[in-house]
Amino acid sequence: MSRTLPFEGVDNVRDVGGLPLAGGGTTRHGVLLRSGSLHFATPADVERLVDDFGLTLVLDLRTPREIDRDGPTPVAAAGVETVPLTFIGASREYLPETGDDTDPLLRNYLGYLGDHPGNVAEAVRRLAAADAGPALVHCAAGKDRTGVLVALVLDVVGVERGEVVADYALSAENVEAMFRRWTTAAGEEMPADLTPHKPRAEVMDAVLAHLDAEWGGAAGWLTANGLTDDDLARLRARLAG
């Protein structure tokens, strides 16, 4: 059974609860949702997110240009605190020592960490806040920028590595539906081949391996970029119980 939650106007939605922890147990349901853009959220979607899930915080990882183009989301218009934290910088000058043959998707993902480390760390800090309620993280498709952030969070709380990667890769099953919604709204044809747009497990494996090698894992990278041990402990308490 798919973990994707059906919504009328929001694609690629899932709760990160129920994932197995390396030390036993599972992540908690009802704490963190991940999704694609909220731009097409219907009134029923907003009611479900606010009243049923109890949503109090949205982290919007899109660029200022994307946000300006689409305007406020219906969820933001309903009064839910929405914090813009772009992960894409004006340049891609940063590149770890990975060589010229680095997978372009891996370059992008590592670029998020290099271009906007402060925003990545702030996103995790917001999710770990003592007064944080149920939260949702999204970008445009909910697979790349959202995928990297959620993978860092799950690594910190101790989700089994294979399950972290599997949660990221699960977005592949929703790519067709997202493109169908976007192309229909724009009056365009569907791309002939969606394969380049689908997440690949080996890319997230490589991101996490890089964090392991350079920082001892996501927690090490986050503490090097301003988070405290207390921040990470609160995050673990929120998601791992």
C-alpha cells in the first residue's frame, strides 16, 4: 500500500511517521508532512490540513521567484504560519571535491547545502522548536529540496538508512500526477519521458554518504552550521518520541 496521502489539489503528500528507527520503534505520526506545492490546494485540502492534521507551520523551500509567480498559497491565506527558506542560490559555484563526472542531481543536492546552509539549518531549527506544532515542508514537487531536508531530519532522528532513502525515492511514483496537473493548468503537453524528473535512490545514498564521510552524518553537518545539541535532542523527541 502506498504511503502517499490523497488530496484534491496537493500532490506527493505523505506523513513521515511510522518509519523504523535503528534503535527500535518508529517515527511518530502527525508531526511532519512533506508535499509538493500548495498552490492548487482546494478549500477541502486546507480544511483537512488545518482542522484534521492541526497544521501550524509550513516551510516553503521554493525560490522567491517561484513564490512571487504563484502568490500566497491557500494554506498561508488561511492563516497558517508560512516561512520561506529557499535552498537554491544565485550561483552553483560550490561543489565538493567530487570530480567533473558527478551526477548532476547530486551536484544540485550538495549545492543546496553549500548555497544556503543557513536556510537548511533554520528549517531544521524551526521543526525542532519547543513550541512547534504539526508542520509541513514543501517545495514545487516535494521531491528534491524537500527530499534533501527530510532526509537530513530522518537521519538525525535515527531512521534506518535504507528507509531514509526509500522515503526519498517514493516520490517517483507521484511524478506523473504532478506533471499532469501542471501541464493541464498551463495548457501544455505532457513530457514524453519523465524519467529525468524522477528521484533515484542512489543519489540520496550518495548525499548521505558524503555527510557521513565529511561530518559524521547529518547531525554533524547541522551542528557545524549553527544547531545545538539541544535543538537536535528536541527534534528527536518530537519525531522519535
